[in-house]
Amino acid sequence: MLNTSSIPLGQDLTKDLNFSQTTTFLYILNQIIDNRALTKSNKEIAKDLNLSISTIEKHLKMLDRLGLIHRGNERARNPFTLEWETVSRSITIPKNKIDPRVLATMHSQRISSMLELIVTPDTTKMMIKTLKESRPHVEPR
């Protein structure tokens, strides 16, 4: 069983960050919980957070420097220009910051809560019946 009381998601983990940097980190954390890694471009992250691309680049550099995230640097040769280019730059959280098992548990909990929202025809009928029964009865004129 996981000891979730030691998850460093509070003040200690983000104590050196300002509000905007903390928001960026929490966005990354949520994306990683949902998708295991973040592979969006800086432009996409900036759009999602309504920040400039240069601000996102500064935040990512700082988060990387503080060891809160790890940015991969996968490169490949462009067949048209024969230049080496960054193909994808995935962002992950180092294991020494948040245990991957904790992230997996959080992912499973999100999936479970989403599955609870799925409505079947039978549950729809039950909800309609409950609503009809709870409405006050009005006699027709």
C-alpha cells in the first residue's frame, strides 16, 4: 500500500516559485497524471495557460533547473533539410520528487471518478422517475 502522506505536493515543493510558475507546474503535473508525460509544445502550453511563449520557456527552464521537471531532448534528422531538429520534448517529473506509483494512483482515481459519471439508459430512466416523483403534483385546470 502506498504512503500518500509523504506526497510533496504542498508548500515544500513549490516554495521557491511565484504564482505563475506554480500554475505552470500544476498544469504540467495534471497533464502528467492524465497522460503519463507532457508532450505539448511550448506554444500549446502558453495557449492553454494564457501566457506568452517566452514566459513558458522561462518557467520550464526554472522548473528544470530546480529539478521539479525533466525535459527530454529527442532529436532526429529532418529528411528535407538534413538538419538535426528536436522532434519532441517530453516533460516528466523526476522520481525523487513524486513517486511514479503515486502518479499512477492519482491517474487511476481520475479514471474511476470519470467512469462513475457514465450514464446508462437504465440510470437515465431511474433519474427521470426520481425527478418526476420529487416534483410537486399540480392538478390540471
